[in-house]
Amino acid sequence: MQKRRIWGFFAAPGMLWLGLFFVVAFYAVISVGLGNINTLYQPIPHWNPLDWNVGYLVQAIESVIPGGQNWAVVVRSVIYITVAIIGALLIGYPVAYYASRHAGRWRGLVVVLLILPFWISYIMRMFAWTNLLAPEGYGSKVLSALSIDTLFSSLGLLDGTDWLGGQGITVIIALIYGYVPFFILPLFASLDRIDQRVIEAARDLGAPPPSSFWRVILPMSKPGILAGLVLVALPMAGDYYTQTLMSGSPSTSMIGNTINDYIQGGPDKSLGAAMTILLSVVLLFFMLYYLRSLRREQGEVAA
Amino acid sequence: MSAVPTEQAATSKPAQRPGFSLGNPWSKPRWLTGVTWVYILWSLLPVLLAIRVAFNEGRSRTAIDGWSLKWFFGDNSFSVFGDPALQDALTHSLLLAGLAMLIATPLGIMLAIGLQRWRGRGSGPANVVALLPLVTPELVFAVGLFLLFTTLLTTIGLGTTAQVIGHVTFSMSFVVVIVRGRLVTVGPDVEEAAADLGAPPLAVIWRVLLPLLAPAIAASLLIVFALSIDDFVVSQYLASGADTATVPMRIYAQARAAPLPSLNALATLMLLFTLLALVLAYVVFRFMTRGEKRGSAIEQIASIDSGGGR
């Protein structure tokens, strides 16, 4: 008994810190979103749930349903994020597969090179592209030399030749570029865990490589796919900087931009807080799913 | 993106290719090797070019133009050490990272030890709260702290203190994950032995557990440093003005405006500090756990960021 209490005492400072700066901070979002504003348009939070005013929340909900002023942004965010995730999976899966099963003596180097990007500041990685895709940049020149810009234009994906001039496709590719590294790691971990003998068994039993892939490897790597999916979907949902750096045009803005504009921009902090509540509710499911799989994994390690 | 169609084609193609099964089914599929190295090139080349441009002689930020260090140390007022705004951003980033590292690590270690052992009422929710910052989108997190400091904790307000608090809050969860991983590796045996030999609980922690945790502690310190120095969203939301701008904030603000390589030089310095911290973390971890049976330390340290998404 005595012993047990000591451990709770150990956790106390950290828990108090997280209680105040994480739990109460999120409660502040709720109180402001369900609060009111004064005559200077500054938010007056309502800390007492009995005083909650649902006006801003209703306004936020009305803005994100069809016909609302943020409807287009919501649809665009969903499209961008979905396409970016599919792109990240199609690029990340073969790379993770190679690194985990075929890299051989290069494995150490490949793993380091795959890890490197996510220790390079995200902002710096985007910044590198703003240099490359500037009209005089190497990226633009290469894309132009390969006629990729005219190809994209004829497909209706690119308007003109300025990649940084408010192009949806640039934002999507930038999102893929930014988040693939985060997708590769859980994929790598789950592919790495598949016992080689299972694959051998499939082949010994006569499965040609494609069917041993579709019927053995792919199903067994499903946890990694799902974890990676959640892992990139969550930050993408709150991403506003990729859009501002790669496009900056309101025609490509995402839900994160809307919230950022409300909170940091004008007099609509309460509406921004209400939007943040909505976003969190939508994402909560994904967050808890990921936490569960993370803890299951930790449990496995402990066992 | 251009690689995508080929990938799909290649996964299904071998099935139709006659005589495939006569070949070696364990041979390395060549296209996989190709895709991987093209991807690696695509992921790193832009950053390498951005670094190269920092060493330009000329003023171009989009083209390679000679060699010089003048955008780092030049006595013109545009170099990193000549422009007070850039220099302040670097000092401020280092200050935040240093403070975050010194506060988040002890808090996270204690939290990890506590959570690992504490099996009582409230330990379930406590576990969730300790890991939740890892999966919370940074924007939601930053909006929360911003509103907290502008409505409730107005005595602290926005600025350096708020920024440090923000960095500590999100990086503490990483420390918890690292230290708990180490606690699992170490196991309870040594501690139990010490307790059986009559050591009081605090002595067990101080003289047995902490030395065993040393590699994880060192790794935590440096990883918090790296996380903090790379952070953008929380720093931006909790900044109070130009004097609390960090390096990522400067880059963000000027990426599409001031076209001078000094910004690349600033970004290069930041990257240098991050990588230095990581290499140190790796070396120290390896050194301290030498002789122990372990998985690849590099993969262990690398996988730590998998909760971040920042």
C-alpha cells in the first residue's frame, strides 16, 4: 500500500503539468467556444458549464454544412487529405517494404535516410520547395523541361505555369512530401515484424509472389497501414502552414487555415474556438484509435 | 507522384509473366530498389539544395552561385550574424530548446516511473492523458494554450514563458515513451534485489533505477532539444512579438518574401543543431548501453518521433 502511493506521488508533478497545460487548456477552448464576446470582440470564456452559450457552436456547425460559408473549405480539406494519404501510401508502402525485407546490407543506411526527413524541421522542408518551385527555381525548370507543367495544365490540374501561384496540386504534392516519412515508419515496423517463414510457407504451398503479397503480406501489414493512416491524417487536419507556404491563395485554403485565420486574425476568436471543438470531436475517434494501438504495442513489448 | 502508376503495374504484372515461377522468387524485385532510391533522392535533394544555396556567393536563393560563408558570418547586415533579427531568432530558438529540455526531461522521467508502477484508481486516465499530446493535432493543442494564456493565465500571458511551457507540454510525452521503453528493457529484477537487501524505496530509485535509466535520460534531453528547436505551430501561437520569433517562424514569415540566402543559412544552422543533438543522443545511448543485448539503437531512437507528426 505504502509502496503504491509512492508511485502515484512520482507521477504527480507531470500529471499536474499536463492537467493544467493540456486538459485545462483544452477546457479553455470549450469555454471560449461556448462563451461570449465583449464590446471589443474579445472572447469572454464561460468556465461554468451552466452558462454555456451554444451560439458560436451553432454558427460553426452551420458554416461547415452544405450551403455554409466554410463548406467549400471542408470539402477541399477532405479531398486534399484523402488524395495525399493515398499518395503517401502508394509511395510509402513499396519503400517500407524494400527497407524492411530487401535492403540487405544497405538496410542500416536506408533506414537512416528514411528517418532523416522527419528530423528536419517541416518548415525547412517546405521552405526548400518554395525555392525550387519559384519561377526561376531548379524544380520549375526541371518540370518544365520534362513538359510536366504542360501535361498537368492540359489535364486541368495546373493553372498556368507558376507552381506556387495558388495551385491545389502543389499543396497536395507538398502534403505528400511532408508526411510520407511519418507513414513509412509504422509501415516499416509492421512489415519488419512479419515472420519470413510465413511468406516462405505461402510460397511453398504454391502461392506465386503476387498472391502471397495480396493474401499474406498485405493483410498482415494492415495494422501498420492503419496506424500510418491515422498518424498522417491527424496533423494534416490541423495543417495550415503547408498551404500558406506553397500557395497562400484562399482558393486552396484548408480547415486549418480557417481556424488559424479566426484565432490569429480577426475578431472571431470565439468562432475559431468553436471550430476547433468541432475538429477535435471529428478527430477524437482517430486519436483514441491510434492511442489504443500504441498501447497495445507497448503491452506486447512489456509481455 | 510519377512513380505511382508503375508501382501498381509492377505489383500485378509478375503474375501474368510466363515462366516467372521458374525464376528465383526470392530475388530482389528491381523496381522496389528503384522506387526506394528515387524516393530517398526526392525526399532529401530539395533540402540539400537549400543548404547548398546558403553557401552562395551571390544573392540568388533559387540557383547555385559560387561558394562563400558570407550569408553566415559576412559583415553585411544581411548575414545571419549581421542581421539582428536572424541572430535573435537563432538565440531565441536555442534558449527555448535549452529550457524545454531541462524542464521536460525530469518531469517526464518522474511521470514515466510513476505511470509504470502506479496501479490504482486513476492510473488508466492518467496513462491516456500522458500520451494524448502525442496524437493531438498541433493546431488544436496550440489554440488551447493560446486561449489559456490569453483568458485564464493572463499573468503569464504570451511570450517566452508561454512558449517554454508549450514546448515542455508536448515534448514531455516523448520523454515518457522513451523512459518507459527503457524501464521495460531494464525490468524489475535489479530493483527488487536492492529492495530485498534492505534499501529504502528512495535509495532504490536514486542509486539503482536512475543509473539504469541514464541512457534514456540522455536520449530524452537531446530529443526534447531537437523537438523544440524544430517546432513551429506552438512557438507561433504563443509568441508575443518580433523578439519571441524562433527560427522556423522567421523562415515561415520570409520564405516567400525576402529572397536572400541568409534565410537558407539560418535554416542550415538550425538543421545543424538538430542533427548534432540527434547524433549525440545516438552516440551517448550506444555508449551507455554498450555490452547490453538490444535491438538496433538507431531504430529505437528513430521510432520515438512516430507519435509526433510535426
